[in-house]
Amino acid sequence: MCARPQTGQQRLDSMLKVLAGEKEDSNKVKTLSRISQYYYNVQPLKSFPYANQALQLAEKLQWKKGIANLHNNLGLFISDTGNNVLAREHFQLSYKLNLEIGAKINQVNNLNNIGRSYQFEANYTKASDNFFKALAIAEELKDNDLIGLVGTNLTHCFMTQKDYAKAAQYAEMTYKYASLANNDRNIIKAQMQLSGVRANLKDTAGAIAYLNDALKRAEATTDRVDEANILLELANLYVPDHRKQATLLERAKKIMDEINPTSPVAMISNANLGDVYIHLATEGPASEKAAFMQKAEACLNAAKALAERGQNNEYLASIQLMMVHLEEEKGNYKSALEYYKKSTALNDSLFSQERKNEIAGLEGKHNIAVKDKEIALNKLTLAAQRKTQWALLAGVTLLIVIGGLLYWQSRNRKKTNTTLMVLNNQLDEANKVKARFFGILSHDLRSPIVNLVHFLHLQKDSPDLLNEEQQARQRQKISESAESLLNTMEAMLLWSKEQMENFKPNIKMIAVADLFNYIQQFFGQTGNVSIRFDYPQEMMIPADENYLRTIMQNLTSNAIRALKNTPKATIEWKAKAEGNMIVLSISDNGPGITPARVKTLFDETVVSNEKTGFGLHLIRDLAKAIKYKIAVQSEEGKGTTFTLSNLAA
């Protein structure tokens, strides 16, 4: 036996029961969102608390997809209340997040909704711009449903501009892709828009046929908003049968009063029904006139309030024009004139190609007898306005002074915060340098001293253990270790000096020949290693001489150690100009160096140990201090080349 389908209330009760036991995670966000969407279709005002609660939880979880979807839903809910500006803010926030996460389908929906918000404000330029962006993405995705959805909005844009050929083109496109996607909602919209095109081309029978098909589909799908929209369109086609129009419009108004009395559809149904009641009042029996006039006034006032609330200027202009007829029939010619002026001004701003309408006829109906009283009243008003202007001027001046003080205070606070940030960064960097410095000392300073101590203890405790030849070799090793220790300490002192606060290298022009002569003299005794130099005699290079000597000394010392077991060992120093740069390089034909040791030269995060040593860290930091670029190329078994370069003076 098949289970009976749940009713709407049963689905709601089930969701509320699930919600009570859920944890604070994305599943709870989804449940809250589904509850808000349920209420949106039956009791729209109840949808907001659940949607807002879902948004707050999604933001707490930093779930971007959920945040984007909820902003879009809130935009739709708010749009139906007539607040297009606030709705658009939610759509734009959703669009920004969907761009970040690459959710293209949701981007189409966002752009559609943003465009519709501008469309409700009669800003067709911005509306169509967003619709075409949405269409491009939908076509890229080859999504029939999305293409049909965008087509409905583009059709409306061209309809309002009276470009019926283009409107028909996009309506046919909508119908085609909505049918491929089996989307009843968009098929209905396409049929309504095709009906509008036929009506504007004076084919009333064809227009009614499209709408009757659309009404049957809407009734079958129980989409009540579409049903109300179709009834509105059908009513327009039954002019001048105003009683038939009233019947259809009352049905539409009843539907919207039940499901969403503040939506744009409710505004249109009230406006159209008010206009029809005016016709029935003026054309029908005198006994019915008062009742119809009362109904007309109630409907038009409700429509005007909704149009003003939603800033829907296009419909507001039409409603004001209807109010002109209403006020004329009541004999209120002054009010009629005011409504006429407002309607004309709005129409002129919306459709600049239309000529301004003549208002002289209505102006003649003014009561001239009250002119003297108006002049006296204007004088009193003018005096009051002057006082108000002086008060406003004083208030504005005070606000400017306060604003200036706040701005000055804000700038000082920003400067202080910036200084503190710089000092904190410098302190952090100093701590990192100290940690790196003491890590390096663990091997480069202790190892030679340990070797020396061990040898001295051996000499003291067991002088006969080593023969003369072994003792000579040990003394040679100790001598080499002591020299290495001395060189390391000298380099360490220079490096430590460079780390001192406010110490700056002394940059000046140095002869390359002097640098190479220093290296040649310092490494005069290199055993089996041959050192060559290649450079232009007059070449100069900008640097701090002590820094650059120490870098070159360390690079040469490293190369000599690397060539210890290499036959025909050769080191070559070169200096040459490359464009606007001077480049120093040292090459050897040794075994090369491993990528791990190269990494110590360029990676600030590498932790020192006994294998990496002090030399490469020293080279890196000193080169950075004098703004030199250091690079290395090495291939195992073929040697290594280090290059130093700086912009030429």
C-alpha cells in the first residue's frame, strides 16, 4: 500500500521537528532555509525570521555558499514587499560571493534578480545590462532553463521600449528553451509576453488565445501569482467591456490579497481595477456612480502607496494619471492639476523622447479667488524659510567643525596605529634573527673548539699514542680549524653589526680590481686549487666594501672546500656588465651542491643545523642588506656558479 503524500502543514511540522534536534551546522542552515521558503509561498512575512536566523548561522560557520543563497532568498522576499533598493543590496552581496566560489548558475540568478530590481524602478539601461550578462553565462553553460529565464526579462525590457520585433524575438527564444527544459513557469511567461506583442500589433484575438493557454497551464500547476498576472493581462484585452474587465481584475486582486498584498502584482491589480471602476462610474447608471467612485478611490490609493514604497516610477506615473480622472469626476480640479503635473514630470524623466503634455486646460480650473490669501501665506512661509535657512546654516557649520575634528582625530589614530604596526614587525623580525643566529652558533663555533680541546687532552693524557706523522696531521687540522674559527668569528661580527638597530651599510663605488686583488691575496695558499680572474680593468661597482669582501671571501672559501678532492681544481671570478646591471660571478668545477643547501640560501624558513652551517645564511643576509641579488646554478658532477648583481650607479 502506497504512503499518502504529506500536506503542506505536515511538511512544515516535520521540518520544525527536525530543526529542534539539529546541531549548529550546515544541515541546520538548510532546514531553516527550507522553512523560510515554505512560509514565503503561504505567509511571506513569517519567512523573514527563519531566513535571518539561517543567514546568521551560515556567517558564523563561514559557509560562503550558504551565505550567498540566503542573501539571494532574502532579496526575493524583500523584493516582493516593494523595497527594491534593499533587495538589490542582498542580490549584490550574493553575486559577489558566487563570483568568489565560481558558482555560475547562481550568478545567472543573481544578475537576473538585480536586473529585475532595476526594471521595477524603470531603469531599463541597468536592467538590460545585467540581463545580457546573465544570458552570456547561461549560454556558456548551455542551460536551457536559465536561457529561458533570462529571455523573459529581456522580452519585458524591449516591450517597455516598444521594440516589438525584438520583444517577439526574445519571447520566442524563451518559449523554445523553456519548453526544452519543461519549465511551466517560463513557458507561461513566454505565452504572456507573446500575447503582449500580439496585442500591441492590434491582434487582440491572437493575444487572448495565448493568455487562455497560459491561464490553463497556471491553474494546472497551482501557481497563483502567474494566475493573477494572466488575469491582469486578459482584463486589458477586454476593453471596452468594463464589467468583464472588473470581473477578471477582482479575481486577480483576491488572489494577491490572499498570498502577498504588498507585491508589484498587487499594485498593478489595484491600479487597473481602480481605473475600470472610474469608467463604470462615468459610463454606468447614476445610481451606481457613488459606489464605483468609492471603490476606485480605495484601489488607486492602495496602488499609489505600493508604487511609492517600491519606487516604481513607471507605474506611479500611470496611477497619478488615473487619479487625475478621479479628481476631475469629483470636481477637485486643483488636486487633478497637481496629479497631472506629477505624472507628466515622471513620464518626461522616464521617456525623454515624448513631448511634454499641455496643462493649460486644467490650470484654468483653478479657483482664482484664493490668490490673495495664497500670496499672504507665501510671505509668512518665506519669512519662516529664511529663519530655517539660518538655523540650517548654523547646524551645517557646526557639523563641518565636528566632522573636521573627528577626521583629524581619525588621521592621528591611523598614524599611531601604523607606527605601532611597524615597530611590532621590526621586533618580530629581530626575534627571528636572534633565533636563527643562535641556531647557527651550535656548530660553526663549537666544532673547531671541540676538536682543539680533544687534541690537547690527547696530548696531555696519552702523548705517546700518536707518532710524529699523525701528530703533524692533527696539528695541521687544528690549525685549519682555528683559522676557520677566526674567519667565522670575523664574519659573525660583521653580520651581527649589520643586524644592529639603525645600522646602515656604507655604499660607495669600489674598483673591481681591488676586490679581486683582496681575494687573490687572502687565498694565496690554496694547495691544488687554481684561482683565475676575468674583468675589465676600470670597472667600478657600488657596494659596502666590507660586506662585499665578506660575501666574496665566504663564496671562495666554500668553493675551495668543495674542490678538496677534485683533480685540476679551478675557481674563476668574473665581472661583467649586463644592460644596466654589473654582475660578479664565481664558478668552480667541483661536485656541485645539493638542492637542500641551495634552499638554505633563499628560504627564510629553513632552520639551521650542523649541515647547513653559517656561511650560506651569512651570504644571504649580507647580500640582502646591500640590496644585491644572489643566484646559484649547480649541477652535480659539473660544478657550481654563484652570481651577485646590483643596478649600476
